[in-house]
Amino acid sequence: MANVVFKAVAEAKEGLATKVVSRDFEITLDEPADLGGTDTGMNPVEALLGSLAACKSIVVRAFVKKYRINLKSIRVEVEGDLDPEGFQGINKEAKIGFSEIRSHFYIEADNSEEEIERYIEFVERNCPVQDTLTKVAKITHTING
Amino acid sequence: MANVVFKAVAEAKEGLATKVVSRDFEITLDEPADLGGTDTGMNPVEALLGSLAACKSIVVRAFVKKYRINLKSIRVEVEGDLDPEGFQGINKEAKIGFSEIRSHFYIEADNSEEEIERYIEFVERNCPVQDTLTKVAKITHTING
């Protein structure tokens, strides 16, 4: 067991725009106008789906040799259902976050359908972002002045 | 109940680099060299933490009027513990994703400590990304040629 600590920082910009920094990298997240933002970047729930899609795409590519997959191309599309009336406080019955997340793998490989299906089952189990979404981590917070 | 479908697509680039597209926005995710990538962007688990940090920062700013918080500044730092030996297949006992996620709110506001604490408790409950990490969504996938 050798835990690595990963880290990201959100710095507030104008309106709801947010600069996200991790190591030397920076992205801008925001909200569209109908959710109160100025639409200068994808929003956090879209970035969450993007991190999931990218994670699966990376796992697909990273293990092809081990699983003898002759990969030609991979694209991963992820959709999620979310009712904004939940976090907006309009509907107390609505879930705050995503109620359903669907991943669509568009994969071309010189392998049988069964080999590809088995490989994608492995990818689904072995994706760190998906694991974080399905096996709840310990979550804590601190407040600092 | 009015579900909105949010979407993101991961397109494979060179090595493990990945272009993530959502609506008109695009970010590049990758892996550092020690995880097999070419380090052209933050990696998916860092982007996941970044989406969480940004989501909390946005919820902090979006509800200040309703909760009478006189906000002066907000920065949110998020750390997560992950053992790469899990997804690398080296240690079968290791969790694949994050085992613990810690959020640190750096907040300045003209309010009492109690008011700020109560407000952050609300933010912790009302953040769509955090809700997705703590209340598991239905997860499905399809495979397409």
C-alpha cells in the first residue's frame, strides 16, 4: 500500500468562473447563463463526466498489450442525468447530483466481440474515476479563515 | 422532476493524452510519465478533484444572498488518497479509486464562525459533484463498433 496524494485547487474568478489548478496545469470551469454563470468553460458536472470519459479512454489504451487487444481506435462518450431543481432548492425530492451515468464505448479492434466485451468489463472495474463514483470514499472537510 | 442530460466526450490523442469535449469547451487530460503518459495535462483523477473543488466554490458563491453570507473570498483545495498499485494490478487489495477525499475551505466572510460553519455544511450537502461521489448513481455502459 503506497498512497499517492493527488490535489486540485479552485480559485474564484469573476461571477461563478473558477480557475482549477493541479500541478502545472490549469483549466477554467464556469456555469452557463441559465445556471447563473458567464459560460467561459464547461461546468463542474460536465468536467466530472469528462474525467470519467478520459479515465476510461486511458485505461482502454494502457492495458492493450497485457490483454492482447489490437486497438485501432477508441472514443468514449459519457452522459449523465441531473435535475437542477435539486441543488437549486426548488424540488426537495430531486437528487442533488447525477441519478444515472451512461458510458458509450466506440471501439475498433482486431479482436472478437467476446474479447472486446471482456476487455471493456475489465476497464469498467479498473477505472479509478469510476471506482470513486461507485465505491464511496471517506469524505471530510475543514474550514479555514 | 426535469432531468437535464449533461455530456462529455473523450477522444484519444497521442500516447495516453486525451481531448475532452463538452459543448463548445475542450480540455486536455493526460498522465505524468511515471503513469505512462506524456504529461500534457492534469490526469483524470486530478480533474475529478478539480471538478469537486470548483463545484464547491461555485455553490459557495451562488447561495450567498439566500443565506446572508457576506463573502469576501473563497478558495477550495481538495486532496485525495489513491494507491496506483490498485489499478496497475500490482496489489489486488488496494482500492482502484480514491479511498479518502479531503476538502479544505479557505473562506473570508463578514459572518460569525457559526454562520460560516452552517453555510459550509449546506454547501457540502448541496454540491452536485460531491453528491455524485457520496450517493451512487446508476451506472451503465454500451459497446459500439
